[in-house]
Amino acid sequence: MALESAVVTHGLSYPRSLELARKMELTVREGGAVPATIAVIGGRIKIGVTEGELEALAQSASNLKVGPRDFARAIVEGASGGTTVAATMFAARRAGITVFATGGIGGVHKENRFDISADLGALAATAMIVVCSGAKAILDLAATLEWLEMMGVPVVGYRTDEFPAFYSRESGLDVSVRLDSPPAIAEYWEAHKSLGMEGAVLVANPIPESSAIPYREMEPLLDEASREARDQRLRGKALTPFLLQRVSDLSEGRSLIANEALLLSNARLAAEISSAIRSKGF
């Protein structure tokens, strides 16, 4: 099963990023699956990086943040970089990988409704299971769910009827179906695939309760970060890193701890789903 690398290159700082990446791979193995952390190394797309390559990515300050449109640039320049959700899906699917674990998907930004992540297009066009803890809480969650519905992407709530809000277990927004076990998700995937659906199944796994931050506590911090971004007229690739850093600062690091907890939880669930698919012969 696939893991992204943008969280290593652009999400966390070294050495914390490397420690988390190692923990995620170990969690996948403990769940009975084989981890494939996807990245671009020296202009080559790697489906599963080595320990040395992972460490080099975590330490480097010159990594590209590789979305689908950036692969050709990375290849031509012989560059290295971390793959986003959309880029990881592109590479993983072409390698025959069915299951992918990430933190939170991108979506529609509050600051500019025309600023829409490539993740949504990838989810609409790539047949695989993506396990996340909802969309990043800095986004317009309702608008993001509307886009997913419009593009025919089912949102499965894992043991929940409510779409999780990344750091928080609650958002007040509904999922399209609730499923309570990895085998049930595997059967749902088989039905989805048998219909010839071309898009993904998005599995929304709430952050563990012990690490969750209630949405009523997060909402004012998210609003403040968004206001600051609008005041600075930030957009494009600069927007998301700014918002995530400001939320971390405003929450006194609680959001960072929550982020790490949900990444490990998603890796564990994705491995269990992968094992269930294999055991059922799907």
C-alpha cells in the first residue's frame, strides 16, 4: 500500500519528519501490508524508497513539492521531491497499488473558492481506496464535500456517520455511507470496482479520541489563520503551508501532535483494509 512523501519533505521538520515516516512504514508492516513510500529521487519516480533515500529527503532543503503537473519538471531537472496526495495516487495506481493512506486531502479553500486542490480531480479519476482523516481543517469542508459528491466520489465514514475535520472528530457534515470494519470496506470496494467506477473510494477515519481537539476549540484558531492569510493576500502553493504553520502556532503545538496521531491511525487502518482485500481475493 502507498504512503505519500510530501509530509516528509514539506509537512514536518527534520528529524521529526523522518521519525514519523519510519513509524508509518512500521505501522503498515505490523498491520500485515507492505509499505511503499512514493517520492521522486534524482528525476526518477520511486515506488517505495530506501531508508537512505528517505533520510536524504527528510534532510534536504531543496526538495520539490511534486503534484501531478510537476513530474515532468522533476524528471527533466533530475530533481528530488515529495509527492502530494494527487501525485502519489497517480504513481501508485500505475504501479498496481490499490490502497493509499494519507493525513487529510486537499479541497476548496475558504480564502478563494477558485483555489481548489488537484487532490479532488485525482479522487474523481483514480480508482483506488484513499484513507484519510477528512479534508484539512483549514479548508471549506462543506464545499469540498459538495465537489466530491458532484464528481461521484463516495465518502465512507469508518465507524462514524460524520465527516471528520482532521484535528477534530466532528464537523457537523454527513458522510455518504458508514462502514464499521476493514472487511466491510473491502466488500464495498469490490462492489464499487465491479460497476466500472473510475474514481476513488474515500475512507474518512476520525482521529483517535485521545489526540483529538474539539472543533469548537479549533474553529477560532482556523478563522484567525484564514484572516491572516487573506490580509497577506496569500494564494497558490504558499497558502497551505502558511495556514498549517499558523494553526500549529496558535494551538501551541497541539495540532502538530494531532497530525502525527491521525497519520499513524490512517496507516494502520489502510494496512488492515489492504490485508482484508488480499484475504478475500479481491
